[in-house]
Amino acid sequence: ARFRTTLATAQIALSMALLVAAGLFTRSLTNVMRVDLGLNAENVVTFGVSPGLSGYTPERTLQLLERIETDLAALPGAAGVTSARVPLLGGSDWGNRVRVEGFDAGPDTDTGSRFNEVGPGYIQTLGMTLLSGREFTTADALSTSKVAIVNEVFAKKFNLGQDAVGKHMGANEGQALDIEIVGLVKNAQYSSVKDEIPPLFFRPYKQDDKIADMHFYVRTATDPARFLTNIPKAIAAIDPNLPVEDLRTLPQQVRENVFLDRFISVMAAAFAVLATI
């Protein structure tokens, strides 16, 4: 009887511990899903293309991307179109060391920053907040002056404050300060929903002559789930041999970014209920 009582007590204690752990995991997941992303993910669909893998040269790729942007904007229900080399909230990062006007960097100073190459209207289409300066436009091309947009973390790290617009930077540590900062954007989650927002600068993808792939974002005025069916048709009309990659809505991308948290929460709850039963 004493052994049975001890065993039952241990089982109840273990079940309670599992229930508490499951509750904490669930609460953590709820907090993650309530994080202010700094952008508006609703009614946005996204997909990628990799013309470089289909034999396109960089020159043909730029022409193709412009054609895709034009055709997507013409689709019924499309309220905005933009693009990016690094997919938003996809767990990917590009980064390097930079030079910034007025920032004295010593040999041990951290001058690293994330960067992305994006299309015109990126900030407006994704519902981000431009604090000062301007967005990229179709006029920002290879033949024009190099420009960049930076986020608040970048401005703070390199002591630019709210006066970032008009300053110059170099995209690599030893590069000349030949890039003009034309915009300052409010912080937004970048590669992960949970991670701390990194210092980040954006460049127009049209000022890169080695483009091989791109991710597109379309803000819709209609049901995004229905709009998804228009994407493969639009790309097939341009090039039937060009695959459409990672076609989904942006809220789906957000949920996939926290998949591990959701999986752990569900498993913890399942084991806790099983142990209690």
C-alpha cells in the first residue's frame, strides 16, 4: 500500500510538472505570435524564382524580373508589388562589414551589418514605416548613383541618429563611401520572428549586375488564398519553364518561421495530457 501510494504521488507530481511545462511553452508561443513585426503581413502573397538556375544571364534576369513585376501589378486584385533577394522571415541572412561616414572604427570595432537587395516600393508594399527620406524607385538603376535605406538599429549602431539621410557609406569594409543613404525605416523583424532585430541596410536590386534569383511580394485587395492561383499562370505566361518556388501567403511564412515553437508546445501538451490520463 505504501509503495502504491508513493507511485501514485510520483505520477501526479510528474503529470503536474508536465502540465506546467506545457502551459509555459504555450504561453511562450502566444507571446511570440503577438510580437509586433513592424510590418503588415496580412493580404500579402510571396514566391520565388531562380532564373540563374534556368540558364538566364544576369542581363536577361534583370529584364525578366522587370517583366514579372509589370505583369503581377496588372493582375486583378493586385494592390502592390515588390521583391527582395533575401526572403522576409525566411531564416536567411546576408551580412558584411561596412564603412559609414562619420563613424570612427578601430581594429576591434564591430562594423557588421545585415543587408538585402529589394525592389521599388518594398517599404510601402510590406506596410513598413519610412521615418525619413524616400523609397527606392524604378529610376534607381545601374546607371544612377548608388543609394541605400537603413533601419533604426543601423542608424543607432553607427551614430547616425535621425540624421542618417544624406550620409554616405561603403557596402564593404574597404570600399569607398560611394553609397548615399536616402531613407531611414522603422525597425521590423527581418529573418526571424523571435530574434533581435539586426542592423540592416537595403540596396536596390537593379544596381546589382549579378542577379540570379528573387522573391516577390504582392499585396492583394482580394482573398490572398484565391490570388495564389494566379501566380503560376502569370509566370507560365512569361516563361513556362521557370519554376515558381515557395508559393504561400506571408502569414503562412510567419507561422512556418515559428514552427519549432509550435511543435514543442503541441508535443509538450500531448505528453502532459497523456501522463495525466
